[in-house]
Amino acid sequence: MNNLSRPLTAAALLAALALTACSAPEAGSAPSSSAPGTAAATATPTPTKSSGPYGDFASAAEACTTISQQATGASLFPLSAAQGKTAELEQLKAELSDTAERVPDELKADFAHLNEVAVAGLSDQTVYSSGKFEAAMAPVTGWLAANCK
């Protein structure tokens, strides 16, 4: 039990950090018409190549919110897996992959790496206890801190 609690504690801490790193103002941006978790169902299935500083997102607020939510979700993969929520986990993985395609070009490689590490952590819990997940999360958190004020 102790071996499982350490990665989950680390994941919860990273989730809290990721959520606090992004507080982009919503003023001037279009209001979101969908609840969290439903964006994948309404998003374009084949995202286009990133075209601006916020990738394939309509605004800075949308990019910041989505990237922050998805990074946080990746940190919670072990919890969903431990709870046996297979369908939910598959949806979270699909949304993370979709976001990896939509992020700004400067973040694409780092976010793709985070995606790979998070998925690898589902079968290898040492990804979390060894610091690999934290290392993969650092550039994404840095981007959020620099671009989502």
C-alpha cells in the first residue's frame, strides 16, 4: 500500500501545482459552452497544424485552460487506473493525445513527451516515484507559468 500511496501523493501534488499555474483571464474570450471532459466530443477530430502562439486554440484563455486541465489529468492517471475506471481512463488518454496535437509548436515536443511518460506510468509506477513524470511535467508547467498570467 505504501508503494502505491507515494506516486498518488506525488500525482496529487503535481495536479495542484498545474491547476495553480494557469490563471489566464477569460475577459475578451469566448465563453466555454461545454463542461470539462466534453471538449473531445465537440472538438474537430483532425486538428490542423498549430498556427499561432496558442497553437490550435481560439484564444490564450482556451489554450491555458485546456493545457492545464490535461496536464493535471495526466497526473491523475494512476488514480483512475487504481480505481479500475477503464473507460474513463481511455477517454482521458484520448483527450491528452488530442491536446498534444493542438498545443503551440514550442510546446509540442514537451507535451508529447508528457503524454508518453503519463501513459508509460500506467504500467510502470516507478515513472512517478523516480521523478520521470515530474521531469516531463516541468516544461509544460514552465510554459503555463510564462504564458498564462
